[in-house]
Amino acid sequence: MHVYSFEKTEVWKEAIQLIISKGLNFISEESFMNLRKDIESITNKINSLRNHFLK
């Protein structure tokens, strides 16, 4: 489960960087929303993988 924790931490780091970038107007609203959806998709995949191995 260590790998799961590492991956989840990395996704959260990216999400925080995305929020900061949007707040500083480094990225557009459209880019922010697209990347946010990508992060949500990746998070769902990581959670599914974790759940699979916990069975």
C-alpha cells in the first residue's frame, strides 16, 4: 500500500499546484477545468486500483 500512498500524495501535489497556478492567472479557466477533470480521473483510477488490491 506504500505505492498507493505515494501516488495519492503526488496527485494532491499536482492539484495544489494547479489551484495556485489558477489563482496567479498562469493558466486559463478552460485549462484549469480540463486539468482538474484529468486529476479527478487519475484519482478515481488510483482508488479503483487500491480497492482491487484490498479485496
